[in-house]
Amino acid sequence: MKKVLGLSSVALLGVLAACGNNAEENNAPADNAANNNTAENNEASENEEAAADIDYPEGPIEIIVPYSAGGGGDTVARIIGDALSEELDTQVNIVNREGAGGEIGISEMAAAEPDGHTLGVFGYPDNYVLEETGNTDFTFDSFEYLASFDDVPHALFAAPDSEFESIEDLVNYAEENPGEVTIGESGALGLLKILAFEDQAEIDVSPVNYDGGGELINGLLGGHIDIASSSITAAPEIVDAGGEPLGYAAPERLEMFDEYPTLEEQGYDMDLGVRRVVVAPADIPDEVRDALTNVMDELGQSEELEEQFTNADLPYNYLDYDELNDYLNNTNESLQPIIDNNQDDF
């Protein structure tokens, strides 16, 4: 079994010695800064060496996905799982634990043994919205957020043979027929987008929950709902079946989906998307966490992995451990007002 190797670079710092008491006093702040930097570099080096010295993994790895098979989150987990299996020379199993808008699977991730052999992949901010709007068995701090490989705007899709050919058509009909339009979603973010759109358009629609993206798309294409609130990456499948993307929540068009309009250009100031995150249960040993983040960083630089995401119509955007945690903390703050304004609807 392959042992995870850490990086071994050490920064060398040179400190100039000064002559005389005044020179020593003037150089004291620089000396302190150099000492601090040396300590930080030594700590980072020690972490990497510890990660390199452990025998990890010691057996198969399980990746829990809190959605049904066939959706975007499931696809991301399987791409990463195959890459991890090859990189770590061990079996990686994908386990779908759908239900309750992702809450069942996310709860199982949080309760797993924190030994690095049970990981999870879910669409942030599902966990944060679920926690803030219900009584969950997990909190945001129940996880170590290891890495993220994609960033996908959410979209509104019309069913095949729908009378809605634009957002304007949808809004006009909903204004005249409050509560009649059904919009499906498969996670907390999908519902959040529906509620935010309702607020901006000043309309009333009826949300319908599905256990995963695959089931949601099947519901739309089967004519069971009028509109689907899903990631823009579902566009090729829906368009091929005769459906239509009415708009997606991004400040400007993505190169991968530049033939479809944004909600922004149609007068709705919305920038909501899903970022699939790779997580481990909190309290995972530091050396195991470091081993995993080192491997994630190696995968994050892989052109082959990026190509797999592109071929799956997934906008590739890698964030490492530090970048991801900064992003999550900042986004939590921006999402909180939207959640607070719609508490009664969850």
C-alpha cells in the first residue's frame, strides 16, 4: 500500500547581525519577525514530515454522498474517488446516503470514525443552510474541509414542451397564478435559490423536494414539475431532452455555458452556486488531515483530473485547504441574511 509523501521544502532565513546597541534595538523587530517565520516554517515542515511518516491509508476508504446516484455531487465524488484510489493505491467506495435534502448523509459523515477512512462529498452550502434552518445532528464545525474542485452556479430550467420560454414568461404566469408553478429542488441550496428568486420577483411558487439531482432531472423531464432549480451543469441533458435553461445565477456568463442567459442580465441580482467540498469528520488526527490535504493538492494540479471535470460539464476551480476555509467562512456571512429573511419558509 502506498505511503502518502509530504513535501519537504524548508525556507532558509538569513538575519544580519548589527553592531552597537542602537543597531541591535533597531533590528529587534526584524529579528522577531524572522524568528516567527522560522517557527512557522518549522511547524509546517514538521506537519509535512509527520504526514509522510504515517502508514495511511490502512484499508479501503469510503466516500459518503448525501444524494442519489446520477447527480452532480455524485459525479464529483466518483471522479475524485477514482483519482484517490489510484494515488493512494487502495480501494475507494462511493456510498449514496440520500434523503431529507442531504441531511441523512451529512449526519452520517459527521458521526463517522475520524480516522481518515470515511470521507464525504457534498454541495456546500447545503450543510450550513440545513444547520441554520433545522435541528440537525451536525454543525458547520463537525467537519474538516479538505479541498474543493468545482464551483457551479445554480439555474432554473423549464420542462420539455413548457409554455415558459423565458424568465419573464415564468414571472408573468406566477403573478397571475400564485402558488401554481411547481419548482423542484434537491438540496438546501436549491430551496434557498427558489426563495431568493421568489423575493426578488415578488411571486409565490410551490417548491417540491427530491432526494438527488438525478431524481430531480427525471422529475422535470417526466413532466412532474414545471421548473427545476439545479446546477447549470445539468443543461446538456435537459436541453437534449427538449427542456430549456431560463437563466443561471452568476454575475456573467461562463465560457462553458455562454449560450445560456444569466439571471443577472434579465434583471435579477442573484449569484448563488454550489461548491462540492471534500470533508472528513472533525477531530481527525492532524497527521492524517495533512496527508489527505497533500494528496488533494497533488490532484488539484492534475491536468488529467481537470479534463475529467470538463468532460463532465463541471466548471473546474480548485481550492486548497486554506483557500477553501477562507471561502466558506466569508460565504457563511453573506448567506446568513438570506437565511434569516426566509426562516418561515424552511
